[in-house]
Amino acid sequence: MIPLVNLKKQFETIEDELLVEMRRVLKSGQYILGPKVEELERRIAEKLGVDFAVAVANGTDALTLTLDAYGIGKGDEVITTPFSFFATSEAITRVGATPVFVDVDPQTFNLSPENIKEKITQATKAILPVHLFGQSADMDEINRIAQENGLVVIEDACQAFGAEYKGEPVGSLGDAACFSFFPTKNLGTMGDGGIVITSDPVIAEKVRTLRVHGSRTKYYHEQIGYNSRLDELHAAILLICLDHIDGWNRKRRLHGERYREELFQLKHIQVPKPSLNVQHVYHLFCIKSDHRKKITEYLDSRNIQTGVYYPCCLHLQEVYKDLGYVKGDFPVAEMLSQTLFAIPLDPFISVDDQDEVIQALRESEEVV
Ligand SMILES: *Cc1c(COP(=O)(O)O)cnc(C)c1O
């Protein structure tokens, strides 16, 4: 089977470094929010050119604690995309605010800025764009709209560590940004983790307080917070991955470009076309086709794994029934949910395996 992502291979390539550092953590006697976490926060802030990075337990918490730190809650609205992983809107709902969805762009699959303005009300507090599949959203336009309307911009950069927009790293483009270190993410650990990025000292301090039960002095609590801390073991693993991430992302881009070149002439599928001015880091390589079911079944019969991201838009999720959205509200997002599928891509896929995927996709023209 050619897997969608080969995580085992990723960690095996750095096994020796990992074992040394994991033993070091074992011997340190400090296992949560210690020197490794501090080093990771410093190094990520430096790499992104921002002032603060605050590590938390996962990407969902990064979003939740950031929204909470901005005081966003009951009665507030946050504008976001209906085409993302559920955690994006879940965090908004979790703090008591209401997600307000806006359709996406058919080329980039990201929040379409021209649709944002008409959704802004007195209750709107923030825009939460997602850099889907490793490609930055149109941040200049989003920031301009936010500035004109006094809104906060929080980037959901969970899928896009290392991606760039006009030469600037994602994560440095809004008021705050959130990354996930879930294993499959471009920068991932062997477990859960996440981080909040901001250059606002007040927000950084609030997230630091929220992640340890709303406490600044141990056993004294100013507010209701969370238990959302990063482990030393994960920070140690991530520090090693951080040394490799630029090389890994370079390989992802090479593999993505190879697919694009080899597949663009096929009529029954459409390959993604990255926008100008961005550096796409291909968290996932998603192809569009009206024949998704037949093609993915054919690839499966050839032992090639595929994945559907995402089969159900956020506005049509059962849990959001009460928000009153119906099928047809966001035609682009809904079309993407019916037509997109991901094919194997990670930094480690071999030329032979990529050839096999390309060949199988060519042959699949016969089955549609
Ligand atoms: C993975 C992901 C999250 C959530 O991150 P976890 O670490 O799994 O909690 C949020 N938003 C997007 C777009 C993601 O891909």
C-alpha cells in the first residue's frame, strides 16, 4: 500500500537524534512546560519573526485559548470558512461565539475576501482564515477588511507551517496565529501539541495564564482557564523536526510540482494551481474530479491510499443545524466537498511510488 503520508518513515529518518533527546528529557526529571518548551517557543517565534509563541496542548486549544484571550465569547460573531477541519469552527463555538461562514475561492479553497464584507455586523469581532492544505489565504485583502472594520485577524495556520505569503511566513500575517503539531501536520510530533503566535504582549500573557488554569501565581486563580500545556517530550521532538522542516517542506513542494507537471494534461481530473505570491507547502495534494468515487476506488484497487478532505462542509454539520444554514448556501465549498480527494504526498515518497500514483491516475481515465 502506498500511504497518504508515511509518518513512520519521517520519524525513522531522525530516530537516532530522537532517542538521544528523549533520553535527555527522561533524565531531566522535568516533563511539562520546562526548558525544552521554552526553547521551542523561542525558536518558533524567531523563525516566524514574531515576538511571542506560547505552546499549548493541541491546535484546537491554540484556537480556543486565542479567541478567549481576545475576550471573544457569547454574543460575538467570528467570520470563517465553511471548508476546513471541524476544529476551526468548534473553537469559535466552544468560547460561546457564533461562527459566520463565508464561501471560499474555487482555485485556492480559501476564504474568499469579497464575500466577507456583507457578513460583517455589529457583533463581528474577528476574521479567522484557514491556510488550507498548506497554502496561505489572501491575507492582504483580509487584513484590509479587518482594519477598516476594527476586527481581529486570527490565522488558523495548523496545516501550513513554513508556508509563505508575499515572502512573509504564515503565522506572522494576522494579529495572532495558531499551529497544530498533530503527527500528520507539516511540523508534527508523535502525539498532540499546538502553539499560539502573536506579537501582542497582552494576548501572549493571557494565553500563558489561560493554559495553566487561569493562574499567574501558582495556586492563585484570576479566571477560569484550561489545562492546556505542552510536554517536554513533544517539545524535544519538535525541536529536532524544526531543524528539518525547511528541507521537508522543500521536498513536499518538489513532489507537488512533479504531480502538477505530470497530471495537468489529464481531462478527468484537475490539479491544484497555487496562487501567485505564495509558497505552498502541500500539507495535502488535493485533486478535483467529478468522478471522485470511481477514481478513488480504482486507486484503492491499485493499493494507493486516498483521502477525502472534507466530505461535509461545516455549515451542514449536524451540530450546526440551529444556525439555519441549508444546502446551496455556499456552492463552492459544497462543490469541493463532493469533488476533492488527496493523493499520497509527503517529504519521503519515493520516485517509484510517485510514478505508480501518476500511472494509476492516467489509467483511471478508462474507468470514469
Ligand atoms: C489539525 C487542524 C486543527 C486542530 O489541530 P489539533 O492539533 O488536531 O487540535 C485546526 N484547524 C485545522 C485547519 C487543522 O487542520
